[in-house]
Amino acid sequence: MNAGLMSRPASCSPFEQEDRRRAARVVAVCSSDRWGGTEKWVLRACEEMHRRGRKVRLVVRNPLPFAEHRRVDLPIERLPLGNEADVATLVRLARRFRASADVVLLTRVRDYWLGGMAAKLAGVRAILRLGIVRRLRDRYIMDRLRYGVLPDAILVNARETRRTLLKTPWIAPEKVHTIYNGVDAPGRSGAEQRDRIRRSLGVPPEAVFIVGAGRLAPEKRWEWLVDAAAQLMRDGVSVFTILLGVGDERETLAERVSRHSLDTAFLLPGYRGDAEDIIGAADVVAHPSANEGIPNVVLEAMGREVPVVAANTGGVGEHFTDGENILLAERDDFHGFAARLAVAVRDENLRNRIGHNGFETVRNSFSWEGMTDALERLIDRIGGGEG
């Protein structure tokens, strides 16, 4: 846990306690059945607000990953959240909101509809959290309802996401709020821990260890990582790559790994509960995604002083500069991505400098404390609280 989470006193003065009683109550909803960046964000945000004394409840489809990763005794409730036509869940959500919420925080597309409709029925305010750059369809009625009618505010984690939303004429600028993600920044993992993780994965001692992490989905463009790793091996560079995550593209990626004869040097292990430790043991983290706000895995790697090679998508370029605290390729330039990965793999001094600078940027600009301060101000403004 970073210093920001530890710095606030556990007890509050009587005046602060009165402020918390008047602060807006929050129910957050997440219909995902897998663990990833969005799920981590909503859990950590709710935990920090709960730790500060705010009344917070988390409603989820699958409580297991949240229970596995939670740090405090946050109230977590399971509802089916089956699909956008799940009327039974809609009614139950409305009852929960009416009993426990002034503001609801909605995190997945399914939640935008179910949670947004339930908020209207319950007479409470709704904040929609959008984690990627999304171009809305001007004449599509469902987009108008999800993003234009149901939410009282839209929360984004990058200015580029906000700019893209505002290209839609029926999205009001005052409705969209940019709050950058929080992330743990524990610094570089110890040598003993790094060695233990690498040995457990079968990383050869002489190999440069590359890690990718995220959903195995087409927009993440993990084929770029497979092809770049294959090129390095053909050039005689010893690398070992692991791609953490689950998704529909796993079989396609596995076939691509086999075609490149990378089966012993490129692992697709699926979900790993120790993903953060594996990232901390990496020499380089690679993230070629075509569509992001500011991806959590990039911030998490930097928070562990691991250098990142990425495509310049979404909000990545808003805080990070190629050659200074990250290695960035143009959005659709595979050859540029592969070239920057090759430079990072071959130059340990460059990796150390980029990793250190990235850590300083994340520590100064992406704390959980600062993110939660901004989120609470938005919640109380939307919910009419005074806390």
C-alpha cells in the first residue's frame, strides 16, 4: 500500500465526522465477472472512500475476485446483472439505490443501462465511469440513452477521452469530468523477489524478460507483441515473454506463437493472481493497445520502476514523453513499436533511466489519495452533499 493511503489519520475530529455524515452515500456497480483494470479501480476507489468514513457499498456480478483482492472490510453485495434486459436485477438495483445511495457509480457498459435506469427509478444521481476512448454514435438511440440521458455526470481518466466524447453534439461539456487514475507506487521489487518470480516462470537467466498484461481482445493488438518478440529472437536477442490475461483472442494468439516457433519463450498463462509481482519482476512492460484512456498496467509498471514501451493511444501522451519516462510509438505504427521494444531490450542503462523517470511521474501525479480527493468532490457536487 502506498504512502498516500497510509498518511490520513485513522480517526476524525468531531467536525470531520459531521462532514462525513452529510457526505453523499455511494453505491458502485460492476457487472464484470473477471478481474482487470476497471475492477481494480472501482474496488480501490470504494475502499479508500470507505476507509475515510464515507458510506459506500459495492454491487457486483462476481464477488470472488473482489473478495480476493480487497484490502478493507468493504460491504460487497452480489446481484445477477445478467444483461441489459435483466428486469429483476433492475428492480433490485432500484431498491438498493433508494435505500443506500445518493450517488451511484457505474463502471461497465451493461451497468450504464441497468444502473442508469435504476437510478432514475430510485431518484438518485448517476456517474458513469468511462475508461477508454469511445466515439459515440450520434443517431443511435441506445448511445443517447446510455451516455446522454441516464447519467448526471461522465467520469473519464484522460483528456483525450473527454475530447472524443465532446465531438458528439448531445454531450454537454459540463457533464464530462477528467480524473486521472490512482495506482500503487511501491518502487522497484527487491532482487530476491524478482529472481524468485523469474525462476518460477522459467525465465532463462540471460534473457530479457518482457511482460504484457490485459484482456486478450482485438483492440489490445497483442499480435504486435508476439511479432516483435519473434523478430528479436530471429535477430539473436534472448528474450522471454509472458502475456497475462484472458479473453476471446487467446487461441488465435497461441496459434501465432506456434507459427513463430516461440512456444518455449512466450507464455499465455491466463489469469494470474500474482500479476503485480510478475510485472514487478519484468525488465520491460509492453502495451501495444489501439484504444485506451490511460491504461492501468502502464501506471502499475511505472509504479514499480519498470520501463514501458507502448503505442501512443488515448491519454498515454498526456503525461508521458517518448524517450523521457516511456518509449512511445505512433498509434498505428507496428514497426515503430517493435523498434522501440528492441532498443529497450538491448540497452539496460536506458531501461533504468526510463523506469526511474516513469516512477517519479506516477508517484507525483497518480496517487490514490489525489484521485479519491477529486472523486469525492465530484460525488458530493453531483449528489448535493456538503462533505
